[in-house]
Amino acid sequence: AQVEVGVYNAAGTPGLAQRTADQLTERGFQVVKVGTADRTYARTQILYGAGAERQAARVAIAVPGPEPRAWRSARPGRVYLVIGKSGARLRGLNASVPRVAGEIRADRDVCAAT
């Protein structure tokens, strides 16, 4: 079964939760909510509801650093990634995409032998 994850921006950086959610989706996670936390946090946290300990461990593999913690107020079976000012770097993915990954120009014959 897919891991259901809510991704929340607690760093104050616009767009951070959505960018991270997109990367998690690329990794096969089911992002069910993207939002802004009600306050900022210094450190990123992985929280989980009843019955979601194994799913939280999978999120922790993808987002190394924070130790998953049970959260009594969490929805059962749900994992919450709360991105604090410490950030969230997904394992194996660059945080930024290079502007130019290679250049193809119309004034060059790209099929010509070099």
C-alpha cells in the first residue's frame, strides 16, 4: 500500500511544501495534503498516527535526518512531514535542477561527426 503523507511548510519559505511534495510523489508516496503549519519550527519533523510507524520509517528513508515520532493528534495511518528551517533534502535527489543541463543549438548539426 502507498504511504499517505501530509507535507507542511513550517520554515516560512514560499513553495517549499509543494516542491517537497512533488519530489515525494515522484518517489511513489501518496501526498494527501500540502499546507502551511500554524507556526514555524527550527527542525524538520516526521510525525505519524496510530498504525503508521512502518510508513513513517519509509518516509525517514527518503528524507534522512529526523527520527519519526508518534503524534496522538494525528489521523490514524497518516504520516506528516513538517519541514522546519533545517530543511528537507530527499535522498538521491538534487535540491535544485540545473538551469542548463546541456545545450542544443539550431546553428549546429547535432548529428554530424565530431
